[in-house]
Amino acid sequence: MTGDVAPIYFSEGESLLGPILAATTLKGICYIALDNHRNQMLNTLQSKFQGAPLIEGGSQIQGLMVQIVDFITSPRIGFDPKLDASGTPFQLRVWGALKSIGVGSIASYTQIASMIGSPKAIRAVASACAANSIAIAIPCHRIVCKNGEISGYRWGISRKKELLAREQAALRENFQNSHSRSKVP
């Protein structure tokens, strides 16, 4: 019965990476998608949360959307919104490990598999990354191949490269700013 299911608030917008759709429950962000096909993002949201009333707009999602778009534009340490992620126990472990990778840093699928205590589950880690439906906030874009090469990304390789480049630039800028402040004239 629809009345018994908590509503999901969503908003569509534009980011430097193109169209974006974000959704939240009262517990936290449950969906962030980056796609050139707005209808597909909404259709995926509807099928992922079948039976939940979808409500466009609202102050909570509008504020979160601003934070997400701002983070894409200017990545910074401290973007850690509350999430309402749903997945298998294994996926949740992988996503938790992904959240521990800092802005401007990268890790390999192999490293994540080791971090979660399943060193042979490299392909399963890759599958969990592909199943992540909370882009940016669960930073699967920070995962690369063991050799450092950039591999697949649910939202497109060009978006992944742009996110990584922006995060690296922000990290360098933060380092330069903190380093210049620590010098005594």
C-alpha cells in the first residue's frame, strides 16, 4: 500500500557534468544519477523505489542538490551527506570502503577487496561499484584499475575523468594554500 511507504523527494538540475537527478528519503540521500537522458534517470528512480511516492522538490532535496552541484564544481573535503543506501551486505561493505577514500585520492578494486577482508573478490567489488546508485556521495569514481588506468564508470568515463581531475586540482589547491599559510615571512 503506497500510504505505508515513505515518500522520496527528488530534484533535477544541471551540473558541470551535465544533467543530474538526486533523491532523498527522510533518512538521507538514496539516489544520485548523472546522465544525459533525464527521462531515463527518472525511470530508473521510479523502478528502484517501486511503490514509493515520488515528490518533486521540497526544501530538503533542494538544499542537498545545491551541495552536490557545488561539490562537483569545487570538490572539497567534508562533503559527507547522510545516506540511505540500500544494497546487499557485501555492497554496503564495499560502499563503506569507498567512502573512506578521500577527495583527490584513488584506490584499485584490488585494494578495496583487501580493505573489506575479501582479497579475492575483485570482480565482486567491481560489480558492487557498478551497482552504486548514489554517485558522487559514494565515490566509486575514485576506483581505478590495479595498474592505475581509468576503467568503467556507470555514468561515463569522461565524467569519471573530469571528477578525478577536479578533485586532484582541489587537493593541490588546498595543499598550496595550507603550505603558503605555514610559511613565516
